[in-house]
Amino acid sequence: ISIVEKSYYGALARLVREERFDELPRFRRRQRFANRASQNVYVFRPEELQDVLKQGTAEVLEWSAIGVLSDPLDTQVSIMDQVDVQQLAELEYELGRRSDLRAGGQMLHFIARKK
């Protein structure tokens, strides 16, 4: 099983970075976030998503984050220097797997197996 969901902490960081302070109380109460596609989505804390998988009789094998470092970039990857893109991809891969940083990524990627 491979699941990718919006991260609570990543969404919270984006609200603060974009100075959308008036949205913080409602966000924290409801755990819902209007993403860049203007979809109102539920956002998961890592432990919540892990619990959902366990309740569905799945064993979490590993999880990582997507968008730990690169989320605030305004530059499109297609116009970036390829060396810079490669360096950024390597850093994202590394940071997205660090237990002390991965909860802050924009997306959570869980790999699980049915028991």
C-alpha cells in the first residue's frame, strides 16, 4: 500500500509563511486546508495516518515526507539549472527521511503492507 496525504505540520507552516494568520484557529480546530488546487482537504498528523493504517490491519513499513525543503520556492523546476535541480532533489530525499524533519513536509508518503 502506498498512500500520499497532506501533512498537518506542512500546511501549518505554509499558512504562517503566507501570513494567513486569520486562518490558523479554524485550521487547528478542523484540520482542513485549502491547497494550491483550491481543494479543501483534511490534513494528517503522521501518527494519525499511521493509526488509520493500523486500524485497517496494515503494517507501516516506512514513511517519508515530500516538500520538506522546496515548498517555498517560487521558481519553476523547468527553468532551473539542472545541477541545482539535482542538488535540491538529493536534499529533499535526504530530509524527507530524517525522523526529526519529515513531519514538517508538505505531503506524507506512507508505505504499508496488509497483515
